[in-house]
Amino acid sequence: MKITCRARQGLTACLLSVGVSVAVAQRPVSNNVPPPPPLLLGTSWYPGQWPESRWPADLELMQKAHIHVVRVGDIEWSRIEPSEGQYDLDWLERAIDGAGAHGIYTVLSTPTAAPPQWLTEKYPKTLRTKEDGSRSRVTDWDINFDDAKYRELCHDIASRMAQRFGHNPYVIAWQIDNEINKPSFDAHTREDFQQWLKNQYKTLDNLNASWSTVYWSETYSNWSQIPITTIVDTPLYPYATSGEGTPPNLGLVQSWLSFVSDTWRSYEKNQIDAIREYARPHQLITTNTMGWFDGFDHYVVSQDLDFSAWDDYPAQGHLDVYRNGSTDDLTRGFKRKNFWVIESQPGNAYWGDISNALDKGEVRAMAWHNIGHGADAISYWQWRTALNGLELYNGTLVGADGKPLPLYSEVAQLGAEFEKAGPALAGTSLRSQVAILHTYPSFWAIKWMPMNKGYDPIDELLSYYSPLRNIAQSIDIVQPTAPLAQYKLVVAPGLNVLSDADAKNLIAYVEGGGHLVLGQRSGFMHDNQGLDPQRQPGPLADLLGGRVVQYYALEKPVPVSGQWGNNTSKLWVEFLSVEKPDVQVLESYGASNGWLDSQPAAITRKVGKGQITYIGAWLDEQGMAEAAKWMTSISNVKPAFGPVPKGVEVDPRFGDDHTVFILVNVSQATQTISLPTKMEDVLNGGTVQSVTLPNYGVAVLSEPNQ
């Protein structure tokens, strides 16, 4: 199910790798039921909405489309528990077993995103309180994540379902809730937040010092004075519903969002514990996230899950392999292993300004693009058009009349291809030479005070990601505390909040021989949510041998020139100092506001076998392309496949004895790609030395490891 929130827009082979595969597809589920295929095609199915006599026809159509998994249960609480304490799981068991008889496995979702009317009528505090103090009047995505009664009811229904289906051989995974997102601002949640602050800071003196509350006369003398009104009045903030604008203290904002993250984690764990008490170990547990949505810290909320999954909806426009691919890589980084796309757009969504359908062939191309970035399953939302409700116009595979829609044949082709390619892709994962660092506190800090209305931290990250991926053909997105030794190049655009643990790990990486590149606005804040009294990049300044002298939000582009040619910087610039004799100036500013003229824009310094670089300018596209060439060249980053025509994406996945390359042509022209060596054509058979791909064409190629 979907939310119209704008937030949608909004390695080595070791087990520490971001690319470790999700093992659910490799485990036999019982002695009598074979294991599911290694590459899964699925759909969200709502059998409770349709007469049982219709189920066999739907399952036969799924089987013909090579669909091997259905997600069920996510919004069917009222069917599972029609009145308090009265459960009806028989129909659900018949649906799961019926699907299994057609070779289709089940991801069973807890229905807690949509509580039934009897529940919210009897227990109104289970509905979230909005920031303006009013209570939500609907149920979908409007539950109170901190309400003890709601958690009790969620635990109970998850436990009941696990007792019934925890040993069902056709149930291979569980999904907790659905697209968790909005916190509640009720009085009890505020009290819990204040208690959370007590646990974090111990004393009010510590909190006041950390938040610098003497500024603007904010000093707190009692924990009960601390508010949770943290609206940020920008279109980037995910749940800004009303209010008067930006709150005056970043410490409050960061602490509130950290509390929200911990609370969502405990909300999930409440259900995870209920399921794990009864479920067999092969039944793995996940939830579905929403891409770059930043209403909480996904690294925190994902900690208790077995693998990560997300919902992939372009909504408007077409497949952008950089934005979409970076979201795949972000999701893979939550658990540093392969992931699932548990909802994907079947043609069109319904909430875009123009909810256009994807072109013929584009749905297939997008699925293979996801697989190339580490997905082991693609599942479409939803199977059949419902007869009423908000999402009547959302794309499906089958119409309300039960007959296949035009997209059905494309998905069936994809399913057949998944069956062909599954053995080659089984157990494969990504092994990236390049990592981009990302933290939610840094995103929150920049969005709290962007300084330029065009400054979007996602766009900042993509300005590095896109040219680097063109060269490296694989990138991991991870936290700065993740293991980094396996990477030749680590890039940190906008690492605004830099904790002591972050800095320690990054210093060790450079001293161990790695190349660290810091982008603009890095190292401005420390992890106590305040300004670092050292100039940027804070604890890394001594290692860099320079620092940020001054920053400027730009009204118009500023010229930048040096090793990367003659370019411009947009939106933001920082001029840098050189404080050690071995620091090299890479780029300098041209004539602009007088302050910047001839000042360093990018500097680098070798540290033993390692190197650290700081880029203070948000370079234009040409400048970033040249900078990426320089970064990868001096870091000895080599693409696994080799050069390809513009508009062709290459995605390598590595196994123990072979490598699979997925090529997707998103250009408008037919492209012929010469291969670096003869390879097996996995989809068409035979050995090839080149492939020709039309618009949205796909090739899956395999070669033995050397």
C-alpha cells in the first residue's frame, strides 16, 4: 500500500560485504516442499477482498506468469480479527496453502498499519496525535507508535499469526507493518521522549550544555519543559503539517528524531519477538522502507531485521538509474547484504503530479536494474485492482474484471527470465571498490538549515554518486562507522555531523592506505548536535592539513579551475586553508565576491600510504566528472566490465567461481556493446563477444572468475 508523502522524492567476499546475498532463497523449507528459486518474482495479493471461488483463477494466472511469491496480510486486520479477541485465520491458511499448491510461496505481513474500526473506536489513543494536537481520523499509517495498548494488540495478532503459520512450509518470510513513517505527538509520547533524554544525558546540566541552551534563553530547569514540537517548515521535511517554521535548536531536532528512530525500532521489535517465538529459523523478517524518506534513522530501525527491503515507485517520469540505483544501494547498506524490492510500480502509480505509466519494456528494465544493484526479489503492488479505496488508479497486473492487463505479458517474460538466470545469480553479491558515506543526522542538520533553497542533500550525494558509478560500475552506500578497509576510495559528501566514532574510523582508514574524499559541509557539527568548535572538517582537520576558512551560499555560480579544468560551483562554496607544507591545492576559485578570489577550493594530502582530500565547491556536472576521474585514477579503481556507451548501465554481481554482468540500456538509441572477453549469454544461450540492446534492452552475461 502507498503513502502520498513527498518524502519519496522524495566488496570483498567476506561476510562484512555490503553485497552478502539474502539466504532465504537458498534454504529448503521442509522435507516435502522444495526451496524457492534463488531469484523471486512476486506480487501483493489480497485474497480477503475477493470470493474464495476466484482464488484458483488468480493463482493459475500467477503461475503462468512465473510468479513464485505473494505478499499477503498487510492491510487485512479486520478480516483476520473481525472483533476483539475473535480470530479467523482459516481463510488465510487456505490462501497460503492454495498458493503453495501452485508453486507460490508467501511473505506474510502483519496487518498493523491498518487497525480495524472496532479497535480505534474502543481505544482512540491508538491513533496518532498530529503536531498541531489534533488526532488523526483515519487509520492507514496513522497509528500511535508509542501507545502501550496498541503495542499489546500488535504483539497479540503477530503472535497468533506466528503460532498458526510459523511452521507453514510455504511461508518463507514476514514483513512487519507497512511503510512506517509518522510519529505521534501526544502527551504520553512527550513524556517518553523526556525520559529518553534523561537516559541519554543523565542531567539537565549535561543537556543544556550539549544543546547550548543559554542561546536564546532556552535553558531548561525541568525535564517536563522540553517540547516535541520540531516542525521544520521546508518541503523536504517529511511530516511538516503545520507550525511556524524552523525550531531554534538543532539539538532538540536531532534528539527528537533519534528518539523517533529508537521508538520505531522498539515498535518493530515488539512484533519481531512475537514472531520469532514461534517461527522456524528459515522464515526471515523484514519491513518495507520508502527510499530516501528520512523521518527516522533507517540504520537504527533496521538493526533487528534479517534483511532490508524497499518500495520502488518512480511515480512520475521514468527510470533514473542514478537516483533509483542509489536508493537500491542505500537500502542494501542498511544491513550490508542483498535486499528485496517488496513493492514495485506495475506501470503507473497514482500520486504523481502526472502519474504516467512506464514505457513498454521499462518495467522489465527497472527490475533487472534492481537485480543488478543487489535485489534478490522483485514484487509488484498489487495483483488486482480493488473495487474501492484511495488506490483505484494505481497500476496492477490484473484488472478488476480478473483479466490480465497489457503489462501482464511483460511481467510474465520477466518471470521466465528470472527462472533462467536464477541459477547463475544464486549466491552472488556486489563487491564495490568505492563507498559513499551517509548518515541521517547529517541529512537532518543540512535540511534544518540548508542556507540555500536549492540545497538538497540527496542531490549533493548524487552529484558524486553519478559520475563515480559511471566509472566504478558499483558503489556501496554505508555509514562512516562501517568496515571500510575493503574500499579503495571512500567519499563523504555533506558529512555534516561527524562523531568521534566516525572520525576514529575514517582516520584509521586513511592511515591504513585508503583514500578519503570529503565533500562540502563535512565536519561542521559534532555528535552532540552542536557546532564543532574546530573549523571544518573538525577532528579530521589535522589529518587534512587544512580547514574551511569560510563558507558562502551562492546567488550565482562561481568559477573554479585547476587540475579538473575550468568549471563552476553552484549553490555553495567553501574556501580552504593550507596549513601543512605537503598539502596540494587541486582547484582554486576565480573572481567572484572578492573573498573567494584565488582561494583554494579543493586540497589533498598524502598520509603514509593513504590520502585525504577535501572538496569545498559543489562543482557543476563537468567538474564532478573530471573530479571523479581523478579520484578513481589515483585510487586505482578499475571497472569490473570496462567502458560502455553512454546510457548503458553495467551491474556486476560476484559469485565464488563466476561473475554475472547485467547490462541495461536506458538510452533512446540501440546500443552495441563489445565485451572484454567471450561470455555466456544467460538469457539467450550460447557464447557471445558483443551484444546489441534496443531501448530498455537487457543482457545477462556470465564469465568464470580468473
